[in-house]
Amino acid sequence: MKKNTILLSSLLICMLLLTACNLPFGYTISRPAVDGTPNATLTALFDTSHNIPATITPPLIATSTAFLPTMELATATPEPTLTETATLAPVVIVVTATTAPQSAPAVRSNAQLYANYLGTAPVQDGTYAEWVDKTNKYTMPNFAWGKANWVNHADLEGAFAVAWDNNYLYLGYKITDDIYHQPYAGGNIYNGDSVEVLLDTNLLGDFYTTSLSSDDYQLGISAGSKSGDIEPGAYLFYPSSLAGKRSQVVISKQFESATVYRIEAAIPWSIYGITPSAGMRLGFAVNVNDNDNVDSYKKVTMLSSAAGLSVFNPTTWGELVLVK
């Protein structure tokens, strides 16, 4: 009897406990399955790919300030300033072709040269003798590089004349060089004695742009070798996408003496992809290379018409105005 009482009491206690849990007897506790890895919630918090829609490119904030020429521009607008609000990040506006002043900027501070129009095309005889009095003649007195390699004016100096018509840009060079040596052709002519012309065909559009663009041209011109085994030639170095020989450039040469040589060149405007007109302003510089030690290009001296020239920075070039 006592055993039965104990057993009934135990059963009664168990039933009371089950009733307090509010769970149907015989049911087990189950939880819905969670997609992903156990740390899916943390991953979502730190996954920045969900913060910016995939179709929106985050804005690129410039980290450098805009280059402005070291001259006063009478028509230039004030340099843009930083703007900042509580909801927008600071934005730096860099002066480019689209943000440059719309009115014509002042001239390049290092040189502004003039090319007169020729009604009669020059005779290609290696000299500008018959047309120099119809235009202007200039010197190349500035060191672009290699000043330490230069000895004196007998070592290297140069003068040139420039003119134009509707079909060609004309250049005539007179170079004094005590040792003429040009054993190269094609894209290597800069390693030997040679001349070149730099032309920015969109001067007003990218007046402040300090790096080369597709409208900037570097054309090298060689008189070839004195012996004649290497022919005169022209090579376009830049734009690099168009680099190559330019046989359409008409070149004539003349070795006037043991220390003086001349080059006359007619460069088609079609190479530059522009139609010339009176009053047109072009970025411009004329250079001459001299290498008396052709084992190393580092020993080359380059003289230029433009002061402070950097070939790769068009804002250091001079300027050419077409006059008619």
C-alpha cells in the first residue's frame, strides 16, 4: 500500500510539470533552418558590397591640385575652390580641357613665334634661302637637356625658319655641329644628330594639361648619313598609337661645310589631322639633338626654341601663330 501511494504521488508530480510547460505531450522543440554559414549575420554587417549598388561607380576624388602656368592670365577665371557640406564629401575640381577658361588664354610665357603664309611653295633644295625673307627666322638657344655635354657654339647651335600654306607646314634648319654623326634610321634617329618639331594641335582646348595627349605630336627628322647609305627620314614618336615612319614628309638636306648642315622639310597638315587657318594658335617647339658619343643617349645635348622645355609636358612648349 505504501509503495502504491509513493508511485501515484510520483505520477501526479510529473503530470503537473508537463502542464506548466504549456507544451503538448510528446512534441519536440524545433527551430527553422538558417540559410548560409553560422556567421551570416556578421558577414552581412561587414560586407561593403551591399552598401553601394553594383551599377553605381563610387566617385573618384582627386588627390592632387591642378597645375596652373606660372604666368598671369588676363582672361583666366579664378581657380576653383573646395566645397563641402554636411552630407557631401569634399570634391576637388581639376582644370582640364572642359573646365579651362572659354576665352583665349594669354600666350605661353616662354615663346610665341609666327609663321607667315607662302603663296608659292618653297623649292626643296635643303635651304630656306629663297623664302626666309618672307617669314621669320629664330634661334634655338635653350638647353632642354645635356648642358654638361655641350662645349661651345662650335659644338652645337641652331637656327630655323617656319612658314605655312594650305597643304604644308614648312621648316628650314641651319645647324652648326663640329661632329656630324647619324648612323641610325627609323625610330632610333634621336640617338644620332637630328632635329624635331613638337606640335600641340589643340592648344586652347588643353592649355593647362601637363601631360601628352592624342593631339600632341613629336616628329623627328633626320638628314641621314653624309655618305648617303642612310637616307633622310621622318619618324613620328608621339602619339604612341600612331608611331612610325612618315614617308609623306618631304625632306631635303645640304651639308654646307664640314661643320654646318641644313634640313628643309615640308610636313603635310594631314599628319596632324587639322586644317590650317590664319590666326590659328598651336603649341610649338623646335629642337636639335647632338650626340658626339653615340654609345649612349645620355650624352646627347638637346637645344630648343622653348625655354624650360620638357618634351612630355606641353605647357612648357612655345606657341606658333599662323599669319596671313
